Amino acid sequence: MLVDSPPEPSAETAPAPPGRRAIRGAGLLLSVVVLLALVFTSIAVGAKPLSMDQVWHGLFDDSGTYTDIVVGERVSRTLLGLLAGMALGLSGAVLQALTRNPLADPGLLGINMGASAAVVTAISFFGVTSLSGYVWFAFVGAAVVGALVYALGGTRSATPVRLALAGTALTAALSGYLQAVMITDNAALDKMRFWTVGSLASAKMGTIQQVLPFLAVGTVLALALARPLNAVAMGDDTARALGAHLTRTRALSMVSATLLCGAATAACGPIMFVGLMVPHVVRSFTGPDMRWIFPYAAVLSPVLLLGADVLGRIVSRPAELQVGIVTAAIGAPVFILLVRRRRTAQL
Amino acid sequence: MKATRTRAVRGRATRTRAIRTGGGISVRFDVRAAVVVAILVVAALLASVVLIGTGDFDIPTADVIRTLLGNGDAGQEFIINDLRLPRVVVGLLVGASLGLAGALFQSIARNPLGSPDVLGIGQGSTAGALLMIVIFQGSATEVAGGALVGGLVTGAAMYLLAWKQGVHGYRLVLVGIGVNAFAVAVNGYLLTKADLVDAARAVVWMTGSLNGRDWEQVWPLLTLCAVLLPLVIAHARPLRMLEMGDDTAYTLGVPVERTRIVLMGSAVLLTAAATAAAGPVSFVALTAPQLARRLTRSPGPNLLPAMCMGATLLIVADWASQRVFGADQLPVGVVTGVLGGVYLLWLLVTERKAGRI
């Protein structure tokens, strides 16, 4: 256990009726079913639509035919979408709990952009070409920008507006840097203009294997932090009184969020708003208990990301829309809706 | 004319003088702010002269001034009046517009980071311009038109989306951030749609550059500034009261929403026009008002000092981009981008403790 037996705020002081717990469990199961259906869809849909039989054949009876190869390519793409979606959603949920900020999102706070800038630096100045090389740069970039945004947003008096502004301003500065690199290096421009919008198209099994360990550690850490973060949500003083270890929880949350969005960004470029939207939707039916929010976010975020990816493949067939563009196109209106709905007092 | 009287106003170094006329009309003016404006104007003009003399063919400062006054030889006259002067004038106007728009936006948003380039106007203009470059392969004029329309549409969308019985600063900021993200996605999409030649042209445009600007860009921008500046200055007092909060301003007799819509509209127009002329030059609108405020040490939006500071900053940045980076010329937007990064770090160090961000 990470924290010396913290009390369970919502479950013990006001125990949820057993019926509701069963409903939440069933809902989680349903979400998993939806996710599996979407995984299947993601393998079947694309420039070359496949039938159920062909997908089945490619998955379980691979004999190297044309459709089997298509299935193989789409499996790695789908798997990456699954992992990246989970990572982004969980890191968003962790960041929202950590900063007590309903508008926190690794993309909005500039953390993904920090990772991108570091990766671009690695590619064009240090000649790093392999993912296993630049994933470390991505972590450093994500961590540095995360800390900067938190400091710039005012650590003690951090309000959602301040943090979001600090994140956007830093993102602007970093994208200026990215543009400078792209102007001076046409080869880099050709490669990066696709990577910097966030895409799953270039997914390979090798990529997945390389980021998998980081994602696994980040995910386990995030799920283990659900209980202490429940205490943090009640405010510093209350959390301390309840016996939560504030500094340790914060530090580990930062590590977890950095690992998750650093690895996801290194694998598929900066993707915004997944980490913002999913925890919000989830919270509306689980309530504020992180022990339910985190698993739900982990299952429903890939639903969103894969759904966006499939959508991007359908709307402009035979070409495709990068998933980062689709999530931003869905996410920005949702964000504005949230801002409009939220009462002044809560901001 | 009666003699002027000095009064100490709140704050250590701010001194406001009131000029009273016999007819009962009195005008207050801040001595320090006036001095700062004068110094910045001189600095901008000096930097312009130096910038005109800078290039592949260097011209001595004395010759530049002589040619500008109309006594130069034919060769220098061509280089200066036809090639370099319009570029510098565009730079001055773009810098001034951005500085003024930044001061207005930061004052309305009540946040030193709430400038038009952070809140999506710049990105909206970029979307309009990229649309012209990528889809229609438009000429420079068409691209500028696209940028202007894009900025205006973005500004209008932002205002309408933030509207809810009035537009509050915080909602404007957050909606602006959302709009910005949306525009970034659109731009990313357009960039991936382009072939490599168009993409390279688009990226250079997106950084902001003063290369190859001529008199065609000067006139519309100059007209717009000439119209909007008096309008904005006339609303400077209500704006200052608006900074005290909507309720207070309302009690003091300020038509809150009308003032805000006039000033925001002007700021959006200025930003869109500046972007149309030079591309989305980043961070001038963010940094100029804050630097100006540090110099004048006076509260309030500091409109004129911010404007002069913007012009000076952009000209100096353009000179630096030509001189420092030498033959492999980087657009001025890169220099202002670096400037913005440094500024953010500085803000981090100095302002955080004060809790003013």
C-alpha cells in the first residue's frame, strides 16, 4: 500500500448502497464489452473494409493472405490506440485529481507539447531515430513542462483559469520552437507535420513493445493512487488530518501522469482533450470516488480514442483524418460546453 | 491656462499631473508614462533607421536619414523607399497594433497571459490563411484576406460562445483557449493536406515574417490604425474602471457590455489586420503591454505605452533576425517566439510570489 491506511472518504463515511455498487460494476463490464466491439470495428474498418470472416481469419488463422496482412497492420494500430487512449484518459484523471482542477488535461496543460518539443529536439539535434531513444526525451520534456505549468499557474493559488492559461502560453512558446526547427529543416518538416497532429497510422508492434513497460508502470501507479487521491480531493488540511501523505501522493501522481502521457506522446504524437473529456463523462455517473473514476476512465478513454480513429478513417476515405485532429474537433466544443455550464463559484 | 498642480497619487513613483483650464476642463496626465512613450517613440524611430540601413547592401545611417528626407542618390532611393522602408513601416504598424490589441485583451481578461495570440485570434487568422494557401493556392493578397476573415470570425465566435448574460473575463479566457485548440487542430489538418511545397510556404507564413512586404500592406493597416486608435483612446477611461470589476464599473456609470464589445472588437480587428500583413507574429501582444507597464509603473491598461513598446519590440526583433542569424535568415516570428519563452520564464521567477499571474 502506498499510503498508511488512509480512510476511505466516500465509501466508509457514507457507504454506497450495495445496489449502486452492483450497477457501477455492471456499467464497467458493459464499457468493456463496448470497447471490445470497438476494437473489432477498428480492425474491420478502413480504406479496405473487411468482413467479419476475414477479420476472424486474420486474427486466429493467419496464413499470410492479403487480408491477413491488412488485419495484422490494423491490429497493431488498434492496440496502440487502446494503450494510448488508456494512458491519456488515466493521466487526465490523475491530473484533475492532483490539481483539483476540473479542466486539467495533459494536452491543455502543455505536457504533451513538452514531450513533443523534446522528441523533436532529440530527432533533429541529437540524431536520435529510434523510439526507445527518444521516449526518454519525451519523459523529460513532459516532466519539465508539467512542473513549469504548475509553477507558472501559481502553486498555492492555482485556479483552473491560471493553469490552463499557463499551459496554453507554454504550448505557444514550444510550438514556436517546433516551427523554427521545421523551417530550417525541410526533411524534418515532412516527417513532423504528420507526427505533431497526433496519429496512430504509423503504429508498429515494435513501438508498442517499447512503450508498454512505461505504460504498465504508470497505469498500476495511477490505480494504486486512487485512494490517497480521494483524500487529496478533500483539501490539503482535511487530507493531512485523515493521515494522507500529501507530498508523496503528489510526487507519485506526477510520476504516473508523466510516464503515461510521455510514453503515449512519444508513440503517437500530441493528442489533446481525451484526458479532459472522459473523466468528466465518467464523473457524471460514478460520483467523485477515484476508485471508480480511474477504472472507468481506463476503459472509456480508449473507446473515445479508437472511436475517433475509426471516424477519421471513415469520413475521408480512402485518405484518413489523423486521430489528434478528430479528438480536438470533438474535444474543443465539449470543453467550451463545460466552461459554459460550470458555475462561477467553482472556477 | 492656470498653473499645473502636482498631486501624489497612490503608488511610490507614479506622479500624475492635472492640467486645469479656466473653462473648468481638466486633463490628467502621467508624467512618467508620457516620458516613457516619448522614449519608446524615439527608440522605435532609431531602430527603424538602423534596420533600413541593414541588409545585403549596408547603407550608413547618415545616408539613410538623408535619403529619407529626400536628398539621396537614385540607387539608394530605390533601395530605401521602394524596398526597405515599406518593410519597416509594416513592422512598426504590426508591432503597434499587436501591442495595443494585447493591452486591450489583457485588460479585458484581467490576466497578463490573456493576450489575443494565446486566446486563439492568431490561430484563427492562421486557419483562414492556410485555407487560402493549401486549398486555393491563393496569391499573397488572397492569403492576407483569408487571415483577416479568419481572425474576425474567430473573434466573433469567441465572444458569442462566451456570452451568457454578459461576457466575464474568466469565461472569455477559457472559451478562448478552447477556440485556440480547435483552430490548432484545423491548422494541423490543413498542413497535412498540403503537398510539401505548400506546406513549407504555410509554415513560413505561420511563423510570421516581414520579408518582401511593400506599400500594398501599409495602407490598409495604416487606415485601420488611424480609425481605431481614437476610438480605443476614447474608451480608455471606462476600460480602466472595468478593471475594478463589472459591478463597480456599472455603479460608476460605465456601460459595461458596450465598452467591452467595442474594445474587444477593436482588438480583434487590430490583431487580424496585423496577422494578415505579417503572419501570426507570436508573443508581441503578450509581452509588450507587460514590459510597458513595468516601465511606466502605473496601473491600468497603459494603452499608448504598450503600443509604442510593441512597435519597438518588433523592429528590434526584425533587426536581430537579420543580423544575428546572418545569411540563413529566420523569420522575425522565431525571434519574438524566443523572446516570449524568455518572458514566460521571467514572469515565472518574478511574478509568481506576488500571485499576480
